[in-house]
Amino acid sequence: MSPPTRRTGRPRSAEADRAILGATRAALVELGWPKLTMGDVAARAGVAKTTLYRRWANKSELVVDAVAALLDEEMELPDLGSLRADVEETVLRFAALLDRPEARTSLMAVVAEATHDEALRQRIRSVIVDRQKRLVLLGRERAQARGELPREADTAAAARSADLIFDVIAGAVVHRTLVSADVVDELWARDFAELLLRGFPAIVQKPAGPTQKPAGPAQKPAGSV
């Protein structure tokens, strides 16, 4: 019996990968996209530049994976007992993550670069969008188990609705925080969940503040007719 074939090369180290991806985000915040190089990242991570090139072909792929790793680490779907509460908390967590310079700078840089790089756009979709869509699928599954949402027999329709829900939530929070530069607070998250779950009429008809009782007839001064 012949001995088992040994794999050549060193196995990938999860610890080294974390150091490299963290160094990528830190370097991008400090240097910006145009000045960022694989050499800068290697020096910060304490690895040889050849180590990076064995894992990533270029800095675009590296930055996409750095963003994806941060989202994987920080974005988990809470289970607060209702779809509304889960949506509100997820929105707040995502906004808080985007408020961090390493997340904000990395995401905006790679999205901007992807506007003229089709391969990079596809990598963003497969590595970031498709992986984070798991939150929508899990949230829908929980809501269906609670009886808050009906189960969809048509798998194609279910996939389209998952895409739409993800686009609406992610797009709204990214636009609010990174484009409009406005705050995402508990009130905004509550109104957004109301809009998502009940539709536009629920927001339009919502009173702006506490209602006041109409004033009664004016009292006449004593002795007046």
C-alpha cells in the first residue's frame, strides 16, 4: 500500500488571515484606496508580501474579503421574539457597524472601485451580498415558524422576495448612513420597520406626536352677557 500523498505548501492560518484582513481595513482608513498597496498590508500584518499573493490576486479582492469578514463577524440576526423587533435591532446593528471608520471606508472604497470593474462587482455580490442574505433567510424562517409570515410554496418567488427584502434593508441603511450622512436611531429604525411590514399608508397616517384634546368653548368673563 502506497503512503498517503502529502499536500505541498503550508496550510492557511486563520490567525494570519484575521491579521491580514484587519491590517487591510486599518491601512485603507489611513492611506485611502489610491495609496493602499499589498506591501503596506503585509508590513502591518507582519507577513511576507508573497503570503498575500498566495491568497489574493490583487488589492481589490483583498479589500472585498476584508469587508466580508467584518460583516460575518459583526452581523448576526437577533431573536427578540417578533419580526418587527428583529428588523429594528438588525437595522441598528448594521448602522452602528457602518459608523465605524474601518467599515465605512472599506465599503465605500470597494463599491466605488467596482463601478468600473465588472469582476470586482461580481466578487462583491458573491462574497458580501450573497453571504449576508443569510440574515434575511433566517429572519423569514423564524417569522414563518411564529406564524407572522406565510410560507411560500413557489421557490422562485421566495428567492425573489428574499432579494427584494435584502435590497430594501441594506440599501436604506447604507443610503441613510453613508450617502445622506444622517443618524439611524431607534425612532428611525422603528419607522422603517413599520414601513417595511405595514406599507406606506401606515407611515403617512401615523400621528406626528401625541394627540391633544380639542379645546372646549371659551369661558366668558364673569358678569359678561
